[in-house]
Amino acid sequence: MDLQTIEGSLSKERFATYLDVMGDDFLKALALYEENTSLGEAFYLPLQTVEIVLRNAFHFYLASKLRRPDWYNTRNLLSQKALGEVLDIIERLKDDNKETRGWTLQVPDVVATLSFGFWVGLSHKHNQDALWNSKVALYDAIKHYGRKPLRSDVYKVLNELRMLRNRVAHHRPLFKRDAVADLEAIVTVIGWFCPKTADWVRQKNTIQERLSGFQALPEAKRNLARKAAQARVAALRLPPKS
């Protein structure tokens, strides 16, 4: 195996995070990189499911509540940012299909193309008055929360999942995170809308299985913990500020 060529292909800048945590041992860093990739792959089923479940729950609820499938065209419903994304998607779909004979814009096309960030953003404070404090009562779409959910609580959790989803999609390091806790957060959110689907994801995901077979990732976590402990000790030894 040509390690020098592999390192060059991955780029030293991108690989520096893995080398640093594994004490500049390239083989161990490469093993960590491989396990990080495997862990990211294992997150696809849970993350894909939570995105689709959230999208469908909000879409079907709003279409029913507002009595129109294209609810996003309701005047003064969405924030300027959210409405802008809808209009951009519509223009993109029209442009992509302008040479397709007989094509007409359909609501499912728009709904399926809107980003995860858009659906998460429906719980942002910018939509507090129009979607949460009004007769729309978007919180009613979250049927299994256990109580009336606060918009701020919902947004905080959903936005954390959005950032995790982007980290996985962009092949960023995951080894500093608690993967089991991340999975539990995903399953919890799915359960807000459909407990049976949450149970299915819990049963079918492979995150814990993969974690149990990793060797480099546990070593990386031990190294990180040791560095953190050394930093705390060093901080205690600093002379007091005058």
C-alpha cells in the first residue's frame, strides 16, 4: 500500500485532524478515517428517515390545516427566508424540466426538493407568530411529543440533527461525538411523529454493531480524553492573574 500517495490524495490539511488525534501515526490515522467513514454510512438510514418523517408530517399537516396542497403559497404564512427557498426551488424545477414535454409543476416535486433545513426552519423563531402562535398551530403536527411542545425546544433538537446530517453528508469527523446519543436523539424525534417507525430504525440501524467492532475510534477517544485531562492539569498549574 502506497501510504504517501494515499496521504496526498486525502490532503494533509483534511487528514491533519486524524493524524493529530492518533499521535502522527499514519496507519492508525488511516484506520480512524476508515472507521469514521463506516460510522457515517451507518447514520444514513436514521438520518434519511428522520428527514422524510419530518417533511411528510409537516407537509400533510399544513396541507390539511390550510386546506390546500400548496400550503406554502399561502399569503403571509412563511418567513421571507423560507418563502425565498420555496420560490428558488420552483424556479429550479421549472428550469430543469423546461424541455420535458407535458411536464407541469406538482406539489410533491416541490415538497421533495425542499431541504432538510427548510423543514427544520419551520420551527425557527421567525415562524413563531405565523405557524406556532396562530390558528395554524404547527405543534399539533407533533402528535406523540407527550405534551404541547414549545417551538424553541423543537427547533433546538431539530437544528442539532440538521448539523449532524450536514456533518455526515460532508464527510466530516464524527469520532469526537457520542454516536449512541446522536442515534437516540434521531429515534426520539422520529418517535414524536411515528413511534412504530422509530422502533424500526432502532432495530435496523447498525451504529452500535459497527462501534463494537472498531479499534481506532476507541483509541482516538482515549487520546482525546487524555489530552483534555492534561489541559486541565496544565490550567491548574498556571500562575494566578495579578
